Amino acid sequence: MSVRWVELSTTRACPIVYLPHHTSTPSLGLNDPPSNCAYGYQIKHESIAVLGVPNLLIRSLLNKQQFFDPEGAAQALGISSAFWSLFGLLWPSGSKLAERLATRPVIAQERILELGCGLALASLVGHRRGANITASDCHPLAGEFLKENLRLNNLSPMSYQHGQWGEHAAQQQDPVVSSKFDLIIGSDILYERDERGDLAHYINEHIEDHAEVWVVDPNRGNRSHFHRNMAAQGFSLNEETLIMSATQTEAAYKGRMLTYLRD
């Protein structure tokens, strides 16, 4: 069971300035205010516990109301103002995925890809344990947040690439996912019905033969379409129900651990 609490000594909400991708990012300490507070979004820092591994200090957006896209970079990729903040929040399914990766043996030469990583909690857990993992997301700020969270936890650099399925505009900020992986993971990525099977096609394009796919889904209701689309790509399914009762520090959780295999 994961536990989250706020580190009062280091947590503070402060505006930080959105920088265009061609502008160098300043080095900000936890207690250093930005030089320009007129525009931007608010953040917080939390100590996040994932069962089986040391805590991680995570910088995230203060809440769902944050939005700042002055150059229209997110809008060009199909990310509306209503969805802009979602990448920068910690979600229960992401915690469940991180817990699973925390107990998976690190396999030499295995390459792992996290889809729709957001704040990349699972990727950070895997990276710290020595796994060869690449985090990917479509949000133009996900890579910068990952770099900062690596710094906050004294972790070495790790691979981040732009990953977006379906029709979308081209982006120049980050390298795109272009290779194949032995394990592909994702949490709460079945947020659309996806009748065309864009996500399943994307997974098929980036996965090795005899590979595995993990998806943690909080019962959003789109699983049947995804099952059908994955079956069309030759994957079989093992489905596990996840039910966690509420505690003093964590809300109840109901979801599914979906594991897809292809022989």
C-alpha cells in the first residue's frame, strides 16, 4: 500500500514561469523563488512512498486548476485547457503501477517503455532500481518535470521521449519513441473509447515479439474496446481485480491490472 504525505519543510506553492522549448531552464532550488512570478503555474513538493522502495520527492502541479500554454504547444498537440494539468498530478493508478514495477526483478538487457507517463512515478521507481526504462508522454512539459524530479532525488539522467498515438500535429521539442521494447507499461491510459485501435496499434509498433504489456485501469469503462484491439494484434489477456480499502492516508481504490502477452 502506498502512502503519501506533504513534507511541510519543503512544500510550498509558488508560480514558476513556463519557458519555451528553445529557452534554457534555470536551476531552481526548493526555496528559491523564480525571478518572474507574473505568469506561470503553481507547484508543490511531496514525499511519496511506494511499497518496497525508498520514498521519492516529487514536484507536481498544485491542483487541476493550473494552466499555462502561452505558445499553444499543448493545444497544437490536441491538449485542451481542461486536460492540460492532468500530466502534472499524481494519480492512484500510477501508484499501483509503480508498486508492481517495484517488485519486478530487474532483468539485464530488458528495455521498458512507460506510455502516458505524466509525472513518471513508475519510471522513476524502475530507473532507481537499475531498470533500462524510457518514459514517454505527449505533454510538452512532462520531460522538464521528469528532469527536475530526477534532480530532486539525486538520480542519474534517464531517457524521455515524446509518445503520442492517434492523429496529432508534429512536435519538435523531444525525440519521438522510435524503437521497440520488451515491456510496455501504462496507467490510466484507457480514457477514450478508441474505436480505431490507435493505442493498440501504437503498442504493436513499439514492442518486441514475445513481449509483455501492463495496463493499470481504474475501471473507466473502455477496457472491452482495448481488449478487442489488443486481441487483433495477437495478444492474450490476464485480468486481475485490484480492490484497496480506504485508510487514514489513502482513498479506496478499485481497478484492474491488465497483462497482455503475445507468444
